[in-house]
Amino acid sequence: MVTPDRLAALFKVYHTPLVRFLTRRLGDRDEAEEIAQETFVRALKQETIASERSWLFAVASNLVRDEARRGARERKRHDLMRAREEAESSVDPEPTAMEREEDRALARQAIEMLGERDREALLMREEGLGYEEIAEALDLSLASVGTTLSRARRRLMEAYESLQQERSAERA
């Protein structure tokens, strides 16, 4: 069993990158913190963890999938509330701040348009995981990680450009 001291060491090293990864994945830092916490609780229950970083990111990804199945309606409600708050708060912002927020929203939307494996691979790579760790976390062969990342980047750019064109057409 993972000792509390070992868990504390794992937490110290991996908590921040794991929360960053989950926040990018979910778009909600509070939810990311909860899933990260559950990931470390599960680590405490493990007899041994061979590849700690890969294991933590894989468990976190699985928890995200589980949460998605249970909480689709709740996330929609949160998205509507967030959109309403953004609409209310964007009454008098500077145009550049509003444009930056729109760009962030487009980028988030483009990320969500990706397939789950592509999205997770990109976010894990952005978090600094190596190809071996991504392969292990996503159950991919090492040879396919580069292809998966390349395809994911291309699809992300295509999705983002498409969303930008739609936004420009709406403004015209």
C-alpha cells in the first residue's frame, strides 16, 4: 500500500501539473481540484504504482470520463450559468479584453471539438508528459503517439480557424 509519506511526496510533485491538465481538460478549476483529490485518494489505496506520473494522469483521465457520464446535465447547467455571467460581466469591458475572452472561448470550443484521445494527448503533452508517459496513460503504442499528436494539432488548428470564420461571418 502507498504510504502516507509517499502520497505526500507524490502530491507535492504532481498535484500542480495534474490540476493544470485537468483544468485545461474540463474548463473548471474547482472540478479539476476535486478530480485531482480523488486521484490521490485512489493512489493511497494502491499496493504499488509502477510509473507514478503516467498512472496519475491515466486515473485522472478515467475519472474525467466517469464524471462526464454522470454529470452531463450538470455541466450544461454550469456552462449556461457561466455564459450568463460572462454576458453580464461583458457589459462595459475594454474591446481588447472582450476580444481576448472571445479568443479563449473559441480556443476552448476548438479543443472540445477534438476527439477525446486527441484532446487528452495534446493536453498531456502541453503539461510536459513525454511520449512514453502519454502512450502508457492513453494505452497507445509509443509509435502512434507522434502521429496522434500531429493529427490532433492539425485538427485543432482546423477547428479553431473554422470557428474564427464563423465568428467573422456573424459580425459581417
